[in-house]
Amino acid sequence: MRFYQNIRYISSLLTLTGIIALTCFTVTALAKSSGAAMITTTTTETTTESTTETTTAEITTEATTEVYTKADGSLMSEDEIKVYNIVKNTPNVGNTAVQMPTVSDTFSETDYYIESKRTFNFANGDFYNIMRYEFKDGYTTPLTKSLGIPGSTIEIRYLNDDGTWYMSTNPVNTGKKTMFIDTDKCSIIISVPAVYRDSYVNNTLEVMKDLESPVTITKTDTGYNLSFTFPAAEDTIGEIWYLYSSGKLADWNNINHFNVLAQDLCDSHRISFDGYYYPVPYNYKPYSDTMLYRQPSDYVGALFVRYGDFPAANELGYVLTYTCMLNQNIKGFWATGPESEWLVTDFNIGAGFYDTRFNTDFACNLLDAYKRYGNTDFLSATVKYAEYFKTHARDHSYSTSGGGILVEDYGSYSGNHNRTHVSLNHQLAEMNFLYQLYDITREQSYLDLADKMLKGIEDTQNQWVLADNNLNYALYYTGTYNTMKDYPYLTYNDLYTTKKLLSTYFNKTNAAIDYLMACKLEWMEANNVTGYYGE
């Protein structure tokens, strides 16, 4: 029952939200009566004189001390206070017109199973539920649940294995897929009733597809009944989620809505209670071809946030970003749970490692979410990550000849590991993130670090270009067997973003960035690469 215990802890975070729900108040006390640090001190001296005697001066000293506390009343650390003040002093660029959904966790228990449920209630009446069922020993009867929705007509859509869309108006034509269902009275997106092995080693889930069955739909007098079943197999758990609206979640006459929602939500990727899960790479531990791991970057949630101009994307974007945000550890990053054979062998970096690219991409997702939804929780988590990255850059980087730095790609919770390489796409993504965060917060240290990283690229400009004009994936200042080729166009897109940010924010260009872009573009054109920015 490990998940039940963990989710009870996370539920407390929904109430306290770590350093997110913070308060600051002023305490005035006599200096002699406490050991509190004094911010300001006011001294009042009163002297009474007489021709026959002098009365000793009466001195009263008051100290005014700002005390920063979390929502649970405990004191903030110095790092938490720094994050709080940066967020507090940030000019408001978020969408203040958006009313945040309420988030709640509930738990119920029977003699046979425990249900953990998380709900997001949106201001327009839409809501998202995710339920997880953990079965107790000796329970062998399949668990069946049902959900009634109103309506007299129905349309069922889902993605086929080949990526095309299927649609039917017959309730029997369901599939073992995430289904997009519309009646004349409501809309609902409902996931596959997932079955996982009851183990959470290094933030992994093992999918048991042979035990999964599709949602079934039957007509009733008032609408439709959606029924789903979980086998009570030993050491398994069941999980299902859905997003419901009394209106329309998507406009099926709009091709952009089809394109945005055409994401893998049930085949090789899954939305789960604590994040978005990807297939485990072959050289990770634990590994099986049916195993998924909690990926820090939340690319699907980021896509929904970016293109969330209709309810399904807008609401699922919020749910996924908020859910993944809660996985931020006390250091400030989002760990990759499994152990990488390569990282542990070459760099002594074990399970729960820090991947700078995945983390920085998710931090950018949080920034986009802050701007779309106006929730300062997203900004607080972003700033906390930026402060961690500053520490990583200070302790794990290479100095360049002109005073710049190149930041190592990976790290660990303890920070005790061998030095790693520096890949150009990581360096650019981190730098671009810092420029964007500076533009929002005006925190000078972010601009200073980004400029120092840009200087590092300038100082090593010629080392990044190969004979065929393709770019070096990384500079290897330390031994590793896993030397890699550059991505077809990802690094070019990062360079393109850098160029755009420098122009937009500072009205300037950079010769090194222009040179690297020109080289990579020449290689892409010679090799018929498409899909890059500005094509």
C-alpha cells in the first residue's frame, strides 16, 4: 500500500504547497526578551534632571523583525525566503482574470480495496477526476464502477494505432483507448481503465495490458452509462481518469483541436496519479518492455498549455502541469527515477538523477502556465528550480578562455559525482530559460548567469562545428563511452530561440549564435532535414 501512504503525503502538499503558500508578518518585541534577529531597532531615551539629583536614563529598545512562515506555521529557510521575495517582487504578468480550480484529495476504504481520488474543479463547472484502486490481500472479485452521463445522442472518438481518428455514433463501438465522447448534453474524455503492477521502484509503473479492458457504454433512460472493470489480481492496482464538461471540450470541426489532442495518452505513454509516464529506456534500471517511468519534462502538458485556447487543452494542461510540479524535490529539481547504466558507469550518478534538459524544459512549461493561468505556484516552483540551477552551474561547470562557463549536463541529489560533458542543446536551453525568467522577474542574477553561459559558447565557437558543418553534440572534457551525434534540428531550434530572445529582450545580435545557426542550416539543407524553426 505504498502509493496510498505517498498520496496521503502529497495531499498535505496540496494544502501547504511547500514554499508556495507563504506568508510574511511583522513581530515587534523587546530586544532583551528574545534572541530574534533585528531588522530595525528604535531606541528611546528619557532623562529627568533636578537641582539635587539626576535620575538614571530609562532605555526601551524595540526590534521589528520580519518572520516568514509557510502555510503550516513553520519557519521558512533562507533559500525559501529568497524564492518568496523574488516571486513577491515580480511584476504581475500572469493572467489574473483566470479563476484557479480547486484541488482536493479524498480517500475511501472498504474491506477489499482503497480508493485514492484527486479532483480539479474548474470555475466553469468542468472537473477532472483521477482514481486509483489498491486491492487488499485475498480480494479476488473484479471491481466494477460506473459513471452516468446525460444525453440522447452520442459520438465516440479515439485515435487508431496508425494515428488516424476513429468516430462512431454506436455505443458498442468502444476501444481500449482514451475516448473522447460527446453527447447532446455533455462532453467527457475518459482514459483506459489502466492496470499496473503494484510496485513503484524508482518512479516506474509496469503496465499489464493483458489485464486491461475498455470502458463499455450502454444507453439508459436518461443518458449513457460508462462502466469500467479492474481485475483483482494479486499485486496490481487499477487507475482511471476523466475530464467532464456540461459544454463542449473540443470543436470537432476545427482541425487544430484534432491536432492538439492527437497525443499518446494510452499506448506507450500514460497520464498517472503523479505525472506523465514514458517508456523506460533499455539501459535504465529497472527495465522491462512493459515498464514506464515518470518523465520530468511533461511535454504533453506543455503542449496543452501552449495551445490551450479551447477547454480540453486548457484544462488538461493545468492538470498535468500542476500534477508534475508537485514532484519537485527539496533541492529544487525534478528527478529522473531509474538508474541509467551509462550515467552510473561513467559519472557515478545513480538513480534519481538530475537531467538539466528535462528539468529546464519543464521549468519553461511552468513559466508558460504561469502566464496562461496566473497561478503564482507555478512561478514559485520555477524560481526554486532556477536557484538550484545557479548552484549546479557554480559547482559543475567548466571555465572558458574569455570568462564564460559551460554547464555540465547531469547531476545528482548529493552532488558527489564525476564531471560530465556539456551538450550544446542543454547549454542553450538553460540559457534561454534564464533569459525568459529574467524578463519576468527582473532578478539580475539570472541575466548575469545567462550572459556568462553565452560567453562560454562564444569562447568555444569553433569547437562546436564539424567538418561537414553539422554541430558537435557535446564537448567531452571527461571520458565517456556514450558519445552522441547532434539531433537533426533540435539544437538549431534552440539557437533560433536564443537569437529571437536576444533581439526581443535586448535588441542585439550575437555573431557566435549566427555562425552556429548558419553552419547547422547548411548541414540540414544538404541532408534534407525538415521541421526546423523558420523553415
